[in-house]
Amino acid sequence: MDTAAALSALSNMSPAMLESALSSFDPLKPPMEVAQRLKSGANPAMLDAGVEPECIACKQHIKGKVLRCSQCKGVTYCSAPCSKNSWNGTPGKPLTSHKYWCAHNKRHMERLPTTQAMLSQYPWGRQESDGSFNDDLARARYDVLGVANMGFWSVRASNVPHVNRGAEVGAQNPMHTLMQTVYAKFNYTDGTVLLKNKHLSDAEGWKMKKTLIPFRDFALSGTKPPKELKEVLGSWKAWHDWRGLPMESLAPLLMSYPLTVYWLLVNTLKITSPTVGSSDNRVAVHVHLLGAEVELNYLPIFSELALLLPFHDIKLVMFGDCVRTIVSEGKDKPGSLAGLASPSTPVFSYAAPKPSGSGRIEIFLHGSTSLWDENDACSTYGKPNAIVALNGGLGSYAEWIPVVRAAHAERIPFGATDYLEQSAEHSVESIGGFSTSIHISMLRPAPMEKPMERREREKYEVDLNPFARPGQRQIAPVKLPNLVNGFTIAVWKED
């Protein structure tokens, strides 16, 4: 039984039975059991770690035959009536109808072979019967699945992607309320590792065989640093080759984050390149990363940016509610990494070796507020060369409106990622409304501006991220390409 099916069974229990069942329920148990059976030689074809099918219309688990839209193949239904209701949507609200989205879905589904190939190039890239990738299973097979004490792999045990989404999702679906109750037993505060007084070493953080680790400390590990880059890397295979790392390494499941920041800087926004600096002409790049959450669990892997960008001096400032929370907790722990954070004190610094180009990076945590504010951020740290946001959902959260406005008004390059191409395109469509004072007066006073002209909005680009985390996310009713850091968005960039 997969985790979703187990949760479904829990939802049908009486209160007394539910309380008893919750005391022993472990969302990590199913993937661990499958991993153990695979290690014991079980036939992979006889095991499945996908998710229970769900109807996108009624939101119920499908017990019988699974129906898919015959045209786009992008969504699943439990019955013909649900399919018909979904096709028509709510009268007078065309955006609620599948009829409106079907052609777009069909276009997005054309990316599926490419995203599937991104996963299948890896020996651990197992695609389940529903087309999804169970990253918990992959981690279990490498013995790095766990909530705490798993180095860089320590993470919240929940499929709600953002920590502040639990209540909102629960209000929409009672099942998710139950899910949050269950997962609360396995809570892990992003950035907990920063309450210690030193960073994890490569071996402590990655917890994999030496040959599978993308080291940053080459002297300690006795490994050879990668050569100085003379070109932009544009694929996972190219990165593995440059790093001398076998495809067996599970590192891309985490390295997607620093490599996506790299891709946003060198390709989406084109604010720099590996070849623009030299020993006599170092390049300073100042980046604000907004909405940081899981990134706080593995700050040391962002040292990769110093290796990828020779002769660069990178200043990376992280903002977000999780950042504020962990810095606040750190103040109660004298000597902790988070407690030392200040606008003048980085929580992590790294200098790449000379053969790799002597790049440098310093990471700062903004602990005074949860949200990025143009005046506060720029007066405290200086105006950034770029703003980036990973899996941000720009079209879904009102908090992004003043950020988008500021990026345009102050001409700050802004790049982001989203899980689905559809979501990224929705964000682009939303940006036009963000340029006016409508909808944002509740957030802060804003000067009147002319709406962005259509020709300006057309310059916004959405593209597949070659450094997306390999593997389809386990979202049952949606079959569109759906990956962590899946698609890049150029919110604003120089011509």
C-alpha cells in the first residue's frame, strides 16, 4: 500500500481507530519496504511505488478504471460524468473548464519524452506505473531517507511543497488536514542544521559512497577539483562529466537547487557567464534568493556556484519566512551558525581552488523580516544584480506582486522557476496585472504606473530547465510534465 492509499484508509476510520492508527503510521515506511525488497533481489516489475489514481474533477481516489482525456492525455477522471462536468466547467467561468485548457495541456504534454529522458539516464531513475518518480524510494535505496540526522537529506516528511501551505490546502480538502496531522509527527524545521556551530562536511552531508559525492573540500577528500569552466554547462550529463561524477550518484536530487540558480543567472537572465572573468578582472555578482525553505538544509552545496563561475565573487542573500524563523531560533543558541547571521556576517563562505578558477561565494540570511521589501533589502545589502525564486508560484501568491513591481521599476533582473509549464505561463499572464496599482493597494502604497504594453509582456520567456530535478512529481490527477524547478521564467531582464 502506498502512502496515499494508507492515508485514504485512515480517513475512513472512526475517531478511536484513527487515533490508534496514527500512533503507528509512518509515511516513510512504504518506500523503505519497497527499497528493501529491491535490495533483496525482488523483480522490479512486480513492485510499484506510484500514487493511487485520483479524479481531477471530484478529487476522489479512483477505485475502478482510470479514464484520461482522450485529446490531451494530461488529466485523469473516475467516470464519464466527471469528465463531462470537467469539460464544461462552471457556467460563465471559462477558466474552470477543461475545454479551455485541453489544447494547452496537449502542447505541454509534448515535453513529456524529454522530461522522462532526464530521469531515465540515471540508474536510480525508476519510473512507476503511473509515470511518476518516487524520490523517497530512490533515497531509501541509497540509505539516505529520513526526517532528521540524514545530513543534507534531512527534510520535512510531507508532499505539501511549502511550509505555509498546510492550512490553506487543508481548508480546500479534508484529506490534507488529516495528512498534516500525520506528517506533524515527522516535522523538521528547514535550516535546523544551522543551529549547530559548524557546517556539515561533504561526507557528513551527502552520506553516500565517496565516488558518488560532488566534493567541495578537495584537499580533505583527496579528490581532484574540476577544471576551470570555459563554457556554459547545459545538461545533467555535461555536469556529471565536468565533475567526474558517475551517473549512479543521487546528487542531482539536491544539486538541482544551486544548478538552477546558475542556469537562471547564465541563461534565463544572462547576467554573467563562466568566461567573463579573469584573475585580473574578477566579476562581482549579488543575488537575492527569495522564499528560501529547503535550501537552508544544504547551504554548503551552493559552493557549486563558485566552481561553476570562475573568477566571480558571489554574494547570495536568502529571504523568506523559514529564514526569519531559523535566524530567530539561532539567537537563542549562542555560537550557532544561524545566531551569527547578520547583514555583515555570512553564514557560509567558500573559495574554489585555483585549478577551478578561484570563484568565491558568501551566503547571508536576512533574519529581520519574512518578506523581501525593495527599500529594506537594497538599503541593507545594496541593489542586487538579480533576484531569483525557486518553485515560487508567482501567479499564486499576492506576496509576489510588490517584488514583480520593484523588479520592473528598478530594472532588476528577476528569474524564477515553477513546477509546471502551465503554472509558469499563468505567472507570465499575471505579470501584466502586477504592473498596475490595482490589487496591491492593500500591500503598500504604490505610485500610479501605466500597465505594461503587450509587446513588453511578450518578451517574458518560459522554458524547460535542463537542471530540473529529474523525475515526475507524484501529483495523482495531473500527468503534465511536473518537476521540481521544472520550468524557468524570465520575469524581467535586460534586452
